[in-house]
Amino acid sequence: MNCFKAWFLASRPKTLTGAAAPVLVGAALAWEDCFSRAYLDLMHNMLHPYSAKVFANFWLPLALCLLFAFLMQIDANLVNDYFDFKKGTDREDRLGPERACAQGWITPGAMRIGIGIVTILACLVGCLIMLWHLQYELLLVGIACVIGCFIYTTKFSYLGLGDILVLVFFGIVPVGFTYYVISEGQWSWALTLAGLGMGLATDNLLIVNNYRDRHQDAISGKKTIIVRWGKEFGRRIYLWLGIIATVLAMTVLFMIDKPYLFMLIYLVLHIATWFKMCHLEGKALNGILGKTARNIFLYGLLLAGAMVVVTF
């Protein structure tokens, strides 16, 4: 109880790829807009004065954004673990991966302390990001992230509004504000579409969870969109979220004159995963959860990679 392994499992490390992907997309857009020429100059002359500039204005802010995203993801996982346990949602008939509080690996009191520590660490990293570039408006974004972390499990997931938070905080916010922190550039249509695409692709992780747990959620009073509109809707929305996300990513790459056909790799894997999902039920869908997480990370890597591939 309360050992390191318990905390490691409670943090759900496999979910951190979903937190990293949108940050990488935002950073790739910033790189292409502001740093590609500086990088090429640096490769020709390792003593080029741009070297310090590239480190201070790109790599360091990127590292801080990734750290903030990881901490907020872990915080959201711990909050979800604690409040679902307190609400009685994590019952013996749970189909998803085991949860720390429900299994007795971590006591509720220790979990509250853990949530407080991770929240404080995330806020400290957020303050570093804000102070590094003196962008005080980012304080509001950080506060919104912390609030979103708590209201997802406590309110929105029970009202069927969790998908909105995923779209905002796993798409538009991390893509857009990573770009802003690094480049201090203006918001653009390419940035908006990239954020929407990333958010839609990531929402499929929530769709699989809700599709698998639809019967248990109905008993618990969680009115997810799958509970509201049924099994067949869950299958269709999973497929179409991936298709729309692919179209948005290809549109972004076309707008900035990059190789947009890269995204078809993601689409093929997404459709293959969807076919398997349609023939599975119950705990067997946990495998689809893992494949969906893989697809989301690949989506981010392909989109980010395509943005910078010509640069190299």
C-alpha cells in the first residue's frame, strides 16, 4: 500500500504519450515558422550565435511545456482515480484497467496528498513558463487547465460533456499555447485546424472507454454520449472522429506546403483498429484502448514530423 509501484501505476504512464503528442505538434509549427532557418545555419557552423537562441527560445520552452503536460495528465489520472472511487463508480464489475484506490493500493488520504503535490508541481512549472517569456496571460490558461483537470471527473464526465474538455485541453490548448510560448506568433487557421484535429483524434480514447463501460456507466448515472445515443453511435463516432482528424491534419499540411499524404498511415491504422473494435466487447476492448493510444501518438508524430521534414 502506498508504495512506489502503486503510485507509478496510478499515474498511468501509458497515457503520457497522449499528453506529449499535441505539445509536439504545436512545437513543430513554431519550429517551421521561426526556427528552421536558424537550425540550418547552426548545422553549418556549430559556433553560430543562433545556437544559444535556439536552445533558449525553442528547446527549453518545449521541455517545460512537455513537463507541464505530463504533470497535468498525471494529476487528471489521480483525480479520476480518487473521485471515481469516492462516487462508487469503480465497482467490482469494472471492465477497465484496475484503479489504485479501488484496489487498496493507495489510501484515499494519501491520494489526496498526492493530488495536491502534483497540482503544486504543475503550477510551479506553469509559472516558470509564464516568467520565462513574461507572458502573464498564460496564467489564465494554466488556471483553466487545473480547473479542467478537476471538473472532468467530478462534473463533465457524468453529464456527457467530457468530450468537450478533451477537445479543448488535449487539442486546442496544448497545440495553440505551445506554439505561442515558443514563437510568440499570431493565432492562425493552420494552428486552429491542427489543434482541432489533435483533439478529435485524442477523443477516441474517451470514446473507447465509454463504449466499453456503457452498461456500467448507465448504472452509475454517467450520461456519456454512448449511454445517451447507444452502441452503434459509439462505433460510428469512433470511425468518423479519426477520418475528420485526418482530413484536418492533411488540410494543415497542404496549407503550409508540406507532405500531407503522411497522414494516410494514421488513417489506415485507425480504420484497422475500428474494425477490431466492432467485433469485441467487455474487457477485450482494453486492447483497443492500447491501440487507440498508439494511433493518437502516431497521429501527433506524423503531423509534427511532416511539418519539419522538409526543413531537414
